[in-house]
Amino acid sequence: MKSIYKIIIALILLPGVAVYGQITDKPNGDSLSLHAILSEVIQNYPSIKKTQTDIVSSDAKIELAKTAYLPDVNLTGSFTFLGPTTSLTMPGLGSFQLYPPDMYSAALNISQSIYDFGKADKSITFEKQNREMVGFSIELLKQRLSGMMIGNFYSIVFLQEAVKIKNEEIATLNEHLVFVQKKAATGSATNYEVLTTKVRISVIENQKTDLSNALQIQLGQLNSFLGKSQDTKLTVKNEVLAPQILASNDSLFAIAFDHRNEMKIARQKSTLADTRLKMANIQNNPSLNAFGTGGIKNGYFNDKYQDVGKLNFAVGVSLKVPLFDANRSKYTKIQANSEIQGNVQETELARRTIVNEVVESKANAQSALKKVHQSELQLEQALQAYSLAETNFRAGAITNLDMLDSSTSVAESRLALLKTKIDYSASILKLKLALGEQIY
């Protein structure tokens, strides 16, 4: 009986992978596929929604960098009351003020960058590359969430089927109990055989209770992932994968290096560091700008020395050439070069981790497939043994205990076969994740 509990524990701790798809509103009794569950979880899980806001922020940063190409336009106005004012008296001409006591002005000002020697271009490129990084990070989160879901899904698959097997085992034992009780009534069997059968039924009932409790826990977790009420009744489809031919390790490594989000992120970090270094190199480049302002203000005098307001303008160009930036560009370059070197090591670490995951997943899949074949043979032999035991028992050639042991062997063989198929399916899906396949 201990083997049954080992199977339960192993399934609950099963490592995960998953698939993605679309789910529609279903009645509580409908079975959900792994495809449908992953679709709902990835579309609505809070951590996914949170990271998707980073894309909006990245898009805004790109547009903000592009504003360097656009003119800066503003409208200014002022009014100033001065006192005392200076006046000048000239013989024959009278007295007049050098400037009016009430000064006003209104102007439209425009400033436009003509050429910044690549600084705006590099800034835009950097923000676009950073957006790609955010996209890779979101995909990585989806993959990891998929990995979390597979253990939950296949635990439910196993527990659902295990409860069914236990129900069938209990029904078989109850039929056997009726048969033994009839034999005991005629003196062909002893009360010990009746009690032994009842004890076996009680043991199976307890096992079923444990399985049902574990199933309820896993269903509660699934409801939590889906954002549903804990009272929602769910069932999942019994989905196991057919045997597949696996490629060589070198081919699998090449696929994984090209598709894994961890490698994409490591490479993108290197690209960002390179761009940051280029930005540092052109940080002190000159900048050429055009400016213009036009409006109305007073302070002009006519031929009668009267203060009047006039339209006025000013246009020109300006050139800014940085000479000393307090070593900011120097230390920015040092920092960028350090990041480039660090990213080389991070990429190598990601590569080694991927190799280990691919090798482990492939080995687990191959081992699980062998166990599937062995478990199928074991179940076939257990069924044959049970058929013979049933015939011999009715003929009185074996004891009641032998019959019960044979029945238990069939149930355990069925559970073992189910677990090996689930292990194989999980290993194949885990291998797909290790290869960077977008299974959701």
C-alpha cells in the first residue's frame, strides 16, 4: 500500500511545463484541457498583466526620445512697472523718458535642433532595444508560469483517475464480499475470510479519502490560478502524449540556444551595453540649433519721442561644443565596458544552464518511456494473474487472501502505468520548454 502514497506524493511534486490556448465559459462539469487552462491563466494572471504595463512604459520612452527631432515652441509674456524712471531734457526738444515706466512684451519662441551628431539617434535606438528586452522578459515569465501549471494539471489528472480506480476496486471487493458471505453462509468459507475482505475494503476506502483530499487541494490551486471561486467544480481532461522521436543532443542544443528567452535576454543585454557605450562616446559631441522669437513689446520711441509698442523678431543659430564635463563621459564608458564584460559571463552561464536542462529533460523522457513499456507489461501480467486467481478462487484452489492480493496488484499496476505516462508527458513538455518552444 505504501507504493500508492509514494505515487501521490510524486505527482504532487511533479515538475512543470504547460501549453497555451483559448478558454471559453464552460459549465462547472466540463473537462478543461491543458491548452485551455494555460490560455486563461496567461491572459488574466495578475503578474502577467503587471508586466504588460512595462511595454506601455517602454513605448512612451521611445516616443519621448523621438521628441529630440521636434521643435520646442512656447509663448511668453510679461509686464513690468519700473520706478523711478530716468528722463532726459534737451534744449529746444523738451524732456523725454529714456524708457517707459510700464513695460510689456509678448513673444512666440521657437527652438529647433539642426544636428546633434547622432545623440538623438542613439537614444532612440537604445529605447527600442530596451523595449525588446521587456518583451523577452514577459515571454520568460509566461514560460515559467506555464512550468508552474503543468504540475498542478497532471496532479489533478492522476488524482482523478486514481479515485476512479479506487472506486472500481471497491466495487470489485464488494462483489467479492457478497460472494464470500454466501460461501460462509453455506459453510464453504470462514468468517476470517469475510473479515479479511471487509478490512481490505476499509483500507481502500481510506486510500480513496486521501486521494480525494489531495484532489481537492489541487483543484483549489487550479481555481486560484484561474481566478475562480474556490467553490467552482472543475475537472480536467486525461491528456497524455504519444511517444516521440527525439533529436540528437547537438541539434537540441542548437534549437535551445536560438529560442530560449534566457539566451535572448543575455544577448539583448550585451546589445544594450554596446549601445550605451556608443552613447557615451558621442556624449560630448557638438550640437547645432536654430532659434527664433517674434512678438510685440514697448520701449520703442517715435519721432516725437513717444513710447510705442512694435512688432519685433530675432532669429539665429547656436553652436554648443562641450569642453569639459567633469569626467562624466569617462566613467560612463568604464561602466558600459564593465557591463559588456559581465554580459559575456552571463551569456555563458545561461548557455551552460540550458545544456543541463536539455540533457536532464531528454534523459527523463527516455527513462519514462521505458517505464511506460514496462508498466504496460506489468499491468497485462497483473490482469492475467487476477483472471487466473478469480477462477482458482471460485474453484477453491486458492485462499481469499490470495484473491485480494491479486486484485490489489491490478489496481497498483494501473496506477503505476498512469503515473509513468504522466511522467513521460511532463518530461516531453519540460523538454519543449528547455528548447524554448512557446507551448502556451
